[in-house]
Amino acid sequence: MRYMTAEGTSALRGKANRQANLSQRREKSAAVSGMSFDDVRIRYSPAKQGTLTHTQEGKGSAGSEPASERRGGTIQCTTSIQYTGQTYKYHVYSERRNPVTGKEEYVPSGIEKTETTGGTMHANLDPADSVKGSTPAGQESMMANLRMRYGYKGNGLVRGHLLNHDLGGKGIPENLFPITAEANHIHRDSVETPTKEMLYKGYDVVYKIEAKNESGGLSVGKERDCKDDEFNITVEAGGKTQSATLFSNLYRHSGDIIGKVEDQLPSQYDKTKEKQTRIAWHH
């Protein structure tokens, strides 16, 4: 007979609870869909938390024609990407040598700080109107202290893009959220890769994410109580809407997902154009 540890039982129970509450979570994520992108321009003040909106100013990927003149005269929106940040609380740790063991250890300083992270992201992506994304930047203090608190080495904890850099996502705090490497890989394989394929092969894509912050602000000494952070994800392409919820647990160094995005690819597409589109979007 196999026996399961208390932590293993807790993990299974947590996954069952996720399944039971998934419809409620998706109702919350549906609230993101109310964002409008008509005639938007960049409007973000770095002095305070707010909303950053990026558009291509009505130009195609080569900057030669307005979006409304493409595709046989069909009115077509330009690519629009909107990020809204949220406040993430974290505790400051310091490194010291244990006088008894002689080993280095991390201890809380009693100082709490805040950082801006991704809150919501809503993107209307037009394959013919590319945006260059970028790699993560900023949030160094927050990431260093989270690694000390939860015992991460190397790249076990990362700044995950809400919108992938090869889908036009910028490496700015409003588009980055601390997640485990496992969760980041699951996000890539189950959501980002099939979404890229649909975009590169000709589909317009509407992509929405709401990041639910459960770990930021957790009291020192309560690490075992760390709940899953969540990405509530919706992707619309090829006439179909698909949803998934990504989970990341900093204490367990784990990741999980309910649902996934499946390719809805056209039966035929221009392979030369697909290659050009892929290159245009790649950061």
C-alpha cells in the first residue's frame, strides 16, 4: 500500500478545489473584456500606477499603409495592447552567517516594500500589424528578496510575461509577474505557443490575462500558507474562444494549469507569408 504525505494530500486537495471553483474564477476574468481600444494612444505616467496602452498608429508592419486599407478594403483595427499594473508587496531580507553552523542564511529585516507588477493585459493582435516585444527589465529588488524568502536558486523563479515577447509583449513591470519556472514553461507550452501559431498563420487574435496576486504581502513565517497565484486567460481566434487558468505556487516551487489553448489553424495558408509574419513579430 502506498501512503501519501500530508503535503501531497494537500496538493491534491488544492487541485480539486481549483477544479470546483474554476467557473467562478472565469466569471471574474470575464470582467477584463470590457476594455476598449478605440482611438487609444500611449498614456502612462511612471510616477504612479496606471494603464499603459500601445498602438501602431494605424500603420501596417512595414509602416506603409493604414490598417483600414488592407484585406480588400475591409475595416481592420490596428494591433492594440493594454496593460494595467497592480501593487505587489514583498519583505526585505538580508544575508548573514549563522554563528553556530557557519552557513549563510537569509533573515527578514522587518521592512516591507512594494513593486508594480502586471495586473491585466488585453491585446488585439493583427498578424499584419506587428509589434516588437522585449525581454524582462526592472523588479530586481522584488525578485532578489522573493528568491531569498522561498529558497530559489538560479532561474527557478522568473518574471513571467502576461503577453509573451513574441506576441508583442514588453518587458515592463506592468506586463511582468513573479512566477515559478515550472508555471512559466506550462504557460509557454499550453497557451503561448498555440496562440503564436494562430497569429503567425493569419488569424486575428484577442488575448486577455488577469493576474491574481495571492502571494504578495504574505506575512513572514506564513510561507506554508502561500496560496496559488493565478493567470486567468482567454484567447479568441479562428471563431473560437478558449480559456485556461494557470497556477503558480512560490512556496512549493510548482506550477499547474486547468484548460489549454488548441490551434485553430486555417486549412490553407501562404507559407511564405507565414514565415514573414513570424520574423516580423519575433523580438
